[in-house]
Amino acid sequence: MSDSAAPTVVVVGSVNMDLVTTTASRPQPGETVRGVAFATIPGGKGANQAIAAARAGARVRFIGAVGSDAFGTTLRANLDQSGVDTSLLRTVEGPSGIATIVVDAAGENSIIVVTGANGRLTELTAEDRAAIAEADVLLCQLEIPLDAVAEAARYAHESGTLVALNPSPVAPLPAALWADVDLAIVNSLEAEHYSTQLAEVPHVVRTLGADGAVYQGEGEFAVAGEDVDVVDTTGAGDAFAGTLVATWGLGPRVALGRANLAGAVATTHRGATQPS
């Protein structure tokens, strides 16, 4: 475990390039519509959360995989420029993960995710395990193969590293994985889906969107939502999760307050990653 004033967070997760097209209305089957704007924006839940943790003051190491394509180069550079240590980020032959997103004038979207290199992260190296053992917090999500998530959580638990899991997207999870989780970060839908398993987790944080968040564990309390001008909610939950684990050592109440503010600020700009 780190004894530095700045906590060390290891994130094991996904990194994608989001291909975002804005249109007046999303096309129906067989229909062609004109786009209003297009942007390539670095994303992926793992990368988003790692960047948020780094901006909240943690020392962050990222374990994941990008492809050998141009997106891979850009995604790695974005993490580097955001203060995330990418020495454990693999480059594998083939395409990086991408998400094709169509957003209409009402802010509704349709998303197609192609796993790409993220699907190649199936096991940890000795260097990965050493980093996890030395960290204060391990943070995982479910956009990479479950075997890698379970292995990382198991090793962190055995090493005394706090295990934080954002179980998104929802998927069946083995009981052995839940047994290794110290902190679960869920939205309302995830909380309902995993209600039985969450009852056994020491600390549970449930996000409520504009209404704030609720903590259950050593007591129970809520933090109110922030009043901001919302532009795009993409990545707000990731900003919350990354900030939460980066500040967890200050206590749940302080951490929730800071995470809640970070999630709100993330909604005031377009794209998943908050600008520097």
C-alpha cells in the first residue's frame, strides 16, 4: 500500500474512441439523414474514470489495451496528457475499441460499441499484479473480459488493496467476484439489478443523476444534486466514480461531496472526458 499523501489508484478497464455524429433526427431503417456535426472523442469507462481520478489528485496507473491503429496512438496520448501512467497499457495488433454514437436534437442517442483491443485484455502480467498490490485502490468496470476483472479484484483483495467496482454495463457476475468488492458504485438501474449482491458489500454508493447520490455502509447519508446547466450527461458517472476513489481516503462523506460536484461539472460540456 502507498504511504504517499496522494493515493495511488490502479484502473483496470476499457479505452475507446467515441465517433459522435449529431443529427436533427436519428435515421430510421433504410433512411439517410444529414449530419450536423461530427467529432472523435476519447472515451471508454476505464479511461474516463482514470482521467477523473488523476484530475482529483490521485496517482493513477492504467491497465488496458489499445490497438495498433491511429486511434490507439491518440488514446494513449490522451491518457498521458491527462496525467495517467500508461506504462502498463498494452498495444495489440488490430483495431482499438470504438463506439459509434448518433445524437439527435433532443439529446437522445443510439450507440454501437465494437470491443476491439479491449477484448484482448484477458489476463494480468506480473507487472500488473505488482502495481495492484502497491496501490491504495483498484477500480474496475465491466467493458473488458470478466476474467481480467475477477483476477484483478482477487489479487487486490489478497494484497490488502481496496477493491472498487462499477458494475457497468450490467452482466451476470460470479459470487467470488462480489466477495472481493469493498466499494460498489452503481446507478439506480444497477442497484436494482444487483440488489441481493450489494447487501453483502461493505460500502455502496448509488448515484441519482441530478438528484445527487446516496451512501450505505458505515451509516447512511445522501448528498444533494448540484445546480448546473446540463449540456451532455455522457461520462458524468465516470467522472463521479474516478473522483470518488481518488478522494476515498478522506472519508465517504467528503468523497461523495467531491464526486458529486465532479459528476455535475462533467455534464456542462460535450463528450465523455472533461477538458483539462
